[in-house]
Amino acid sequence: MKSFECRMCGECCYGEGGIYVTGEEQEALARFLDIPLKALCHTYLEQRNGRTYIRTGMDHYCIFYRKGVGCTIHPVKPQRCALWPYYPANVRDRETWELAKLTCRGLNRECAFEDFVQEAQDILFNLRPRTEGDT
Ligand code: SF4
Ligand code: SF4
């Protein structure tokens, strides 16, 4: 039984942007959109508290979210988005995971916390950058 399967509801793409993007992610985004980095920063990103965030649109969704389509930058979306729901807080703390289930319908209500943690460990291990010595 899978502990998570995204239902594409867009709930996690709604709200005043907490999605920050690193320099590398900005470059990948600019390449993906085929626009200069400067244009990306001007049109899609904003600075807050010393960090660079994705803007929200007039509808209060992330500017890259399209109803009926979902994330339009899926292949290069920031790690913060790609990791959901396997955030450390959700994996470490049962109550945080329970709270996450209230907003994310992709989290399987039938699944035990332990199964979610196991799935998260497998996924995070596979995301880990390979280094010399890995087999
Ligand atoms: S809230 Fe959950 S189910 Fe909905 S789009 Fe986000 S990750 Fe998918
Ligand atoms: S980058 Fe994509 S997944 Fe992340 S909030 Fe925006 S639309 Fe949603």
C-alpha cells in the first residue's frame, strides 16, 4: 500500500509563496523556460528576507500552477516542492504527519506512520547524490 499518491488537487500550490529557489534551481528554471535568468527573476521570482521565492499570481496560486494542468515546471520544480510530503518534519514527527494529512489528500489515511517513514527513507535514499564509494 502506497503511503502517498498525489491527487493533483493543487492545494499545496496555493497561498502566499513559501517556495524558495536556490541559484542552481533558478538557472535550471531559466533553461527550462528558455528565457534569460534576468527575465526569470523579473517576471517569476521575488526577494524576501534575503531569499528568492517564486511569486504567487492574482489567484493566489503559485505563478507556475495552472488549473487543470498542475505544475507547469514539473521537471525542474524546486526541491522544496519535489520533496513533499517527505519533509523531515513529517518524517520525524507523527503529529506533524497527521496535520499534513488534513491538507494533503494524497497522503493515504489507511497507511501507518511507520509505513510512511519507510517509504520516505527509500525515496530520500534514492534522491541522495551518489558519491565515490557508493555501489
Ligand atoms: S496537496 Fe497533496 S495531493 Fe494535492 S497537489 Fe499537493 S501533494 Fe498533491
Ligand atoms: S513550483 Fe510547481 S509544485 Fe511548486 S508550488 Fe509552484 S506549481 Fe506547485
